[in-house]
Amino acid sequence: MRVEGYDEKYESEIQALLGQRTGALEHWRWMRRASPWGAPESHVVLAFKEDKLVELLAAAPSRILHRGSASLGAEICAGLGLGSSLGPRERVALLHHLLASLEDAGVGFVYAAEGGVLSAEFLEEGGLEPAYDLVGRHLPVSMGPRDKDEGPSTVQRVAKLARRLRQKLIEVEPDDMWLGFAQRLFFQRAPDLDFALDRNAAHFRWRYREHPVRRYRFSVLRRKAGTGLDAFVIWRIVEVAGGRRALQLVDHWTKVGERRSTAWLLGEMALLGVAEEGVDVIEAHAPAGSALEQAMVASGCILKRGHEPIYVRPLGAEREHGAWTLGQAVQLRAGDFERF
């Protein structure tokens, strides 16, 4: 196996390889073209056998806030897949090439969600360690299966009336004005975070508004007139098992980060989902023990997905700083249901 970094001369081979994997080619084009943190050659390694490209491994650039300082970050991409052309040892060797390239480029933290092609064994072979868990919880909001011709249910009629009387959560277009608002709201509490993904306007624009396949929607919450906006939330509607509709809470931020304000936001999302989208369930991922998970537990949410470890490894100067801890204020992955 020969390993090389990215070069444009290999682009046609890369596209031919990824074109054989569902969704991988679109994912590659999006990741390469628009990230606010750039997509340098150091974030991609290519494996060749007999001068033929047989595999690649890539990481999506990010920026990490860690106890008052900022470092470059990189999330190992599962969305590009891994084929069967490499054996287990060759895959691990490719991972080590990627990590060395990221370290040379000044990346401070590399991370990944365990699952699919990114198994725990594979990540641990690269020196990544489980840092915290994501949990998936569901809030059922329908009264069970109903015939489509029956019209609105009682629950839906009540929700529609409540929304007309006191509409506090408003959907807006994610233009630069609202993304700037989201950035300002995030940075009001950013100094309190132990470990977080930097959520500036450029990140929101790339991660959500410019995604080539998924449609994300953006809403803002105002709890009381004259006091400004209290939260933003990024969400999407998807079809889930049994023909049901789910509202997935993908990313959010509240002015006050405690459980009560998060529970308020969750309640408003449930009203919106039932009244205007006809959903059956509200879904969210949350760091175990976070304000979002506590709010979901208090609201009666059911644990639907077990703990999903997030693996992290410090590189370069961050590793040389010695022991590092996450603490409780973790916002590394916001709860998106699709991995990179």
C-alpha cells in the first residue's frame, strides 16, 4: 500500500471511487468546497495499490474552544465510507497517516463518533479515547396511528390554538442577519464552556444552510416581549420507521444555559411540530448529563438510542499540555443525526 496526500490530479479517481458509495460523492464535494476552516490537503490521505486508488480517509475541519482558548479541530468522516480493499492493519496504518498529517498542519484535537465504519477498535488503534457519550431521546407527541382522512386530531387542534394565542417560536430564513444573531448568542456563553465546537456564522452557513442534500430549518424563540431573543434552534423533518414523521432537533442555543430554559425551548418545539408539521415524535441527541438531556428527561422523553461514545485525541501542542478534561459543559457535537 502506498499512501499520499490529496492532490488535484487524483480528483477524477476520487470521484470515481466515491461514486460507488451512496451519498459519498455529494458529501465529498460539499466538505471540500465550502468549509469556513478550509479543506487543506492535510485533511485527506489516499491509499493506492498497484498505482490504483483504492481508499481514502478524510477529516472535516473545525475549530474547538477549550477552556478559554481556540484550537483547530478535525472530525474523522464516516460519511465517505470505507471499502473492502484494505485489510484491518492497512486501515489502521491509513488512520495513522491521517493523524500525522493533521498534527503537522497544527490541528489540536481530532474526534469522531463511534459507529459504522468507525468502530471503537479502529479509533482506539489510532489513540482516540472515549471522552463522553451522546444519548438519543424521543418525545412522543401524537395519539398513535391515525387515518390520513380523519383530519386534525384533538391534540393538533389544541396545539394550533396555543400557537395562535402565543406564538413565541418563529421560523425565519437563515440569512446572514439571523446567522449573525446565532453567533452573538453563542458567544455570550462561550467563555463558560469546557469543550465546544466554535459556532460562528460561517460555521452555521456551511454546516446547515449550504448543505447540498439535507434541508435544515431555523427558528428563534422570544419568551417575553421587549427582552430580546432567548434562543435559536436548527431542526428538520424526517420520515422514520412505520411511516411516522419526526422533528429532529439538530442544533440549538439558549441565552441562559440551565435546564429550565432548555425545557421551555423543547416545549415550544413540540407545539410547533404538532400544530404545523403534524409530527408524531420529537427527537434529539444530547451529551449525557447536559441541560438538553436533563430537560428531555424532565419532559418525559424516552431513551431510544443507547450511549454513543464520542472519541477524542489531542494532538501536537494540546497533547504536550498534558492531562486535559472535558468537564460538564460539552458542546462538541450539537446532536445532528447524520455523521460527517
